[in-house]
Amino acid sequence: MPEYRRAYLQGGTFFFTVVTYKRYPIFKEAATINLLRQCFQAAMGTHPFRVDAIVILPDHLHTIWTLPTGDSDFSSRWKRIKATFSRNYAGGTTEDVSTSMRRKREKGIWQRRFWEHVIRDQMDFMRHCDYIHYNPVRHGLVNSPLEWKYSSFRKFVARGLYRPDWGRSEVKELIDTSLE
């Protein structure tokens, strides 16, 4: 099995993808998203970090964080967020979970790991912000990033970083002209 090494960088900015167990859509309800927000706030209260951009989709989320100078421990923050959420979330499943998950009393809410990428520069930051904010359109949930309320896109628009119509996708109707 390959040995995975995380890219820890003190005071760094990181892009993350976190996925629910078996991509179950637990974030389709506003109450569940509010619980996740509370878990973020609790973690930020004890282990500060800045959320630069975020989108929460039904079965996963993408976010960019910046850690304080001299701190590189994003793993503990994710562990705290996921554990607090798991303790307080009424759902989850023990069906179809591995023996290892059962031994650790995991509820089948989160995939165990998360994906991270160190943001290298401003261009990399903006590319990842574009990816985050366009994701609801890409998944067919909305026609425009502005329509998805579980995203930092509106804050970026308010700051003048995006136009409100950025990323708009119109569904094209196919017209059969052979009948004319």
C-alpha cells in the first residue's frame, strides 16, 4: 500500500475536498448544513483558521483555509469538525460499514480521508475558487453559482471578485427544424 504524506506548511493556504460515506447526500437539508457550520465555528474557536472559500454540496464539500502563522495542523481541525458533527448528527448508518469502522464505532457519515492541496500562489488560489464556486453548476444543481446558497460565491460578488452572472449555464433547447 502506498504511503501517503500530507503537505503541511506553517501558515499555509490549503484546498480541501471532504466526502460523505459512500457519497450519501446528508447535506441536502438546511439543518444538517447548519450543524456543519456550528462544527466549523466550534473548531475555529479553539484552533483558529480562516475559511477563504467554501461550497457545501449534498454529498461533499470543497473549501480553502488559511492557517495562522506558525501552525500547519489542518488534520486535527478536520478531525475535530468531523467528530463533533458525527456526535451531533442524528443520521448515519452502521449498515454496510467495514469491520474496522465498526471497531472504531464510526457511524458511516464521512469517508475516512480527505484530499488536500497546498495553494501555491494567487493564480492557484483563484483557480480553486473558480472550481469551488462553479461546482454546484457542474453537478447540475443550479444554472448559476449565484443560485446556490451554500457557497461563499455571494461574498466574492459583494467584494467585487466575481460578476453576479459569472459561471451561468443555460440549458439549450434542441429545436427540430426538419418539421418546418
